[in-house]
Amino acid sequence: MRGDAVTAVAEDIAVPAAEAAPPKAARGVAYYPGCSLHGTSPEFDESLRAVVEALGIPVAEIPDWNCCGASSGHTTDHLLGVALPARNLALAEAQGFDRVLAPCAACYNRLASARLAVAEEDGLAERMPEILGRPFRNTVEVFNAVQLLHEHGPLIEEKVAASLAEPNPLHGVKLAAYYGCLLVRPPEISGGDDPEQPMQMDDIINACGADDVDWNMKVECCGGAFSVSRTSSVVRLGRSIIEDARRNGAEAIVVACPLCHSNLDLRQKAMTTRGEQPLPILFITQVVGLALGLPAETLGLGRHFVATEPLIKDLVARAAVRVEEEKRLQAEAEAKAAARAAKRAEAEKAKAAEAGGAAAPAGATRPEAAPGAGGDA
Amino acid sequence: MTSSTPNLATEIEAATGVNPATCYQCGKCSAGCPMASESDLRPHQVMRRVMYGSRERALQDESIWLCLTCETCSARCPNGCDPARVIDAVREIAHEEGMAQMPRNIGAFHKAFLEQIRTNGRLHEMGLVMDYKLKTGDLMKDVTNAPGMFARGKLNLRPDKIEGVTEIKRIFEQCGVTP
């Protein structure tokens, strides 16, 4: 049963808007941060905002967005798991957006799955406006931070190459791209990437000048929502992910999901048993930000449990050594070229002098010719 | 074949569009399941039990609540059976019929989570963890992490309540969900 207040609100919102024409198109993309980016992973929000600004992509946060319900919503009730994210799609639609950016992999998964369910399941599209108390035409496309950055791969590459002020600290660093579940499963929402061997994040890593790592645990589950309620499972799953990344030479793991991040970062201490160096866990937006020369503080790199500072210091030092080495090699090459040029000039000078001095019998006096062999000219 | 009434397989097919009988028990789902080592029933066994087992035995199993909804099983099923969706549906039916044998902690977490959304429209992690602790009695859980999270700006003291919270309550009512 619906209470009076609920009905009143629903009519308030639904009636005028339902009669109105479709909203005017809005510029840029709607931004759905989700609870984690406002709560436990503010660095994902900070680094994303900094990177889209640097790349010149306009984003606008959806006003009054609500939690998508991941994962308790759809685990409890299928319809609730569709309706909660659908309200956010309806809000973005009402503002005239045709794309919603949902950086959190769990939110992305729920929003994209809701869009898919409404499009495919019988009767759901007709029921949705009644359930939401809002008009909803399911016209908004959902995409995540990896897809956004992948679309802008060439621009990132160009900007990284053009920023000459500081050497790129990421050059040659080995990064393991970890996708987990929610970016690639179900395959219908993986945005064209291979659900078993996705490469979009690897491509972004390479566009940043770093090297992607070929490893085995890219799409394994980190234990996601059991972080609090069954921590032992999360530690078991996370340990195998971190060990495999390390075995394959990764210097850090790159993620695009706040759940993966907090499981691998906050709980890494419990996963490391043999006193190995901890492996920093970076958001893909932080990686791009570093390559674009944005300061670590702006990217929220100080907010992690596994300190990122030692890695970044090391990378900066390596970049400086690399620049020195490049300078030295260049100077050496220049010196060699100069010496060669000088030698050539000298030889030519000598040749000219000799040619001038022995003007008389033509073929007889080539300096290198043995005495008496001049006749062959 | 012995099947109790109402037939669980038919019910699930009606709810999900997946016919559990199309599962030919290859076990590929279970090979990739991250929780297989901790579960009594692996995904292909859940599929089998839904098809042939007694209704009670399928609905009262704990394993369905250990599912992380990672969807590896469904992505790899060579016959398009979607075990993840079937497990979701089994959980829903078990819940509706009061047969859910959910591990206490996991149930408390879902309940606390949904209560957060229903009251605030957004998740307040601190409120969620507090509520979870009260529900489970596990008061010391992750206490040592709290100062670190707070220092890193990862814990909000106050909930972030949205204006359209009545709309959220409406959605819960329309879906027939009371946390």
C-alpha cells in the first residue's frame, strides 16, 4: 500500500513531466559518483574529476542521485535491483543527457544491467514509471571510467607526449590491470571488451607510457561485497590476486572499482604472509593523472592504506635517471657526430690542398696511390 | 522423476526465462566459481538440485547465500543456462517462503545495507557498519581500521540524505521489499 505522502510526491513529479516533451539535449555526460566515491573512495572521485578536466570532457553530477543498491539490492529482490538504479537513469534522462558516466564498477554494473533488463524483460518498461513515480523511457546509455578513458586513448597519448616540462614518471613501469567481475560480466555489459581477456585498461596503461603486465587473475573475483560479512573469503581471494600480480613482475595493480580497491588495499596486510613488499593499488584515473603530470595530492594518492609514496618517489627517481641517461647518450652521439664531421672536413681540406698543390700532371699524384701505380688513372 | 509441487524448476523458468533442464552438468561454472571451495553445493549442483531435488533441500541450502554474484558461472556456461540468475531466483523464493538459511552475518549485512538506502537514499558506511555490529554482536569487527579510514577521509560521520527519500520508500513498497 502506498501512503498519502508517497502518492502526492509521485503525482507532483510524474504528471507535469510526463506531459512535457522530451527534455532538451544537455552538453557533456551525466556523472553518477555512487556512494563509494562519496564515502570510502574519495580518491577515485578526485582523480576522475581532475583527469576529465585535464582532458576537457564536461561532466555534470546527477542531482539527488540515489544508491544503486549493489549488491544487497539485487541479491534480495530482482525488481528492487532494477528499480533503484533506474531512478538515476530517469533523473539523467530528465536533464537531457544521453550518457551516464558511472566510474564505480558495481554501480556501472547495476545501472547497465537495469537498462538491459528494462529493455529486454517483458512488461518491465511499462511498469517502471509506476514503480519510480517518474517518467522513464530508458534512453540513457551507461558507461564507466575505463570506457571513457579508452575512448580518449589517443588524446591521452598525445598529451603525455606533449608534456615536456616533467619527465613522465610512468615510462616503463609494470602495471597489472585488474578488472574483476563487474566491468566485464555479464558479457552483454562489457562494452565490447573480451570478458575473459579484457584489454581496455591495458591499452590505457600503455597510452600512459607504462607497460601492461600479462597475468592470470584479471577477471577473478576479489570477494566484493563480503568485505565486512565474510572477510576470510576476501582475504583468500585477494591473496591469490596479489601473489599472481607480483609473480608476473607487477609493481602495482590498477583497478577501476572501489570494492576491489578497498579489498586489495585496506585488507592487503592480512593477505601478505611472507613479509613481501606491499603492492600499491592504484585507480586507473590516478595512473592517467600521473602520466598527465597532475600532482599526487590532487589525485588522492595519499589516501591509500598501502602507501603509494615509495613507488612514486622511485618512479620519479627512475625518470630522472632515464632523462640523465638519455641526455648522456644524446651528448655522446652528438660528440661522435661532431668528431666525424671534423674528421671529414679535415680530410676534404687536405684533399683540396693537395689537389691545389699538384695541379700539373693529372692522374699521376693521388696521395694514397703507390708510387708508380698512377698509370691506372 | 519425482518432483514436489509446486515445481521449483517451472517456477524459476517463469521468473527468469532460464530452463534449468538445459544444464548438462559439464561443471564449467563450478570450475570458475570463486566460492566453490567454501560451498557445500557448487553452481552445477545447485542447477541439478533445482531440477530434481526436493524443494526444501534446494531452498534451505546455505551455499546459495555464499554466492558473490560475480557471474563467472553465467559468463562461461556453454549452454547459456545463467546459473547466477537461477541462484538469484532461488534466493528470492527462499526468502519469500521464509526458508532462507542465510549465514547470520551475510543476512545482517544485507538487511543493514537496505535499511540505509531506505532511510537515506544513499549508503552511509559508518551507519551500515554500526548497524551490522549491533545485528551480529560482533562489536570489535574492523575497529582497528576505523581511525586509519577516518584519517584518510574515507569515513563520513553523518549520512548523506537525499531529498527524494520518499521516492526511495515508494520504490521499496512497489517492489514489496521491507528490509
